[in-house]
Amino acid sequence: MGIIISSFKGCGRSTFIEANSGKVKIYDASQENPQDDEELEGLVNEVMDAVNDNDIVFIDSSEPTREAFNERGIDYDIFYPSKERRGEFIENLVRKRASSKEIMEMDRHFDKLIKEIDDDESENCYKHKLSNTGEFIGNSPIIEQYVDSLKNRKTEDNIKTEGND
């Protein structure tokens, strides 16, 4: 059984997936703003099915998505930047050649989105605020340790399997 990671836009989900796809089993269930209860219910069901067969399952960090998991008491970790990193995240969107609409949305709503996460007091939401410049999911010590433990466990499982031949 894996873990569920809610990722704020720009925290390195895609980069992490690319760098680790051969090392751990990753499922990306992140959607941009599920629109209604039916979509949210479908997302929760999809994630709960995927978490049994994958090491990491990604979801987005939108408030409706977080609320859907909070209401059902499903544990997840959320990675998000501090408010002080607003400029860095907007610059990264510009470098990635994101649409002007996407850049404007981030610029306009960044502080509000961070405050929503900061104010979330749900018992099953484990917050990881990425405060330092250049700090993302892929270089987070918590995730690095988790991936290392998975690789070590798989190596041990392979040794046990080979020993039974």
C-alpha cells in the first residue's frame, strides 16, 4: 500500500514522476479542479484503488479535492510552498512557457491558496511546507527517505526471492 501526495501546482510533481518512474510505482490522479460531487467521488475511488497497487499516488491540492479526502478521513500528505516563494513560482511558470492565463491565475490567487492550506486543520492532512528557494517534492528529505526505503525493501525482497531458488 502506498501513500497519497497532494501537490500544489509547481511543486515538482511532473519532474518527480519523470525522475522516479523506474524506481517506484507512481500513479498520477491529479486533475485540475474536479467540478462536482460525482467527479470528486470518482477521483476518491480511483485513488483508493490505485493506492493499493502503487507506492505513490498524486492528487491535486485544490480545496474541493482536499475536502473530499478529509470528509472520508483518508490520510494524505500535502506539499506546498510558503507565501514568500510566490515570485519564484511565477517565474518558474514563465520559464515553462505556461499560458498567460495560468500565470495570471497563479499571480492573482497564490496567497489565498496558500492560506487555505495553512488554515486546513484536518487530522488526516499532513502538511509539508516547502519554505526554501529551490525546494520541491523531488528534493524533499521526507520523500527521498521514503523512496530509499522502498528501493531497499524491493532489494531485500529480491534477495529473499533469489535465496528460495
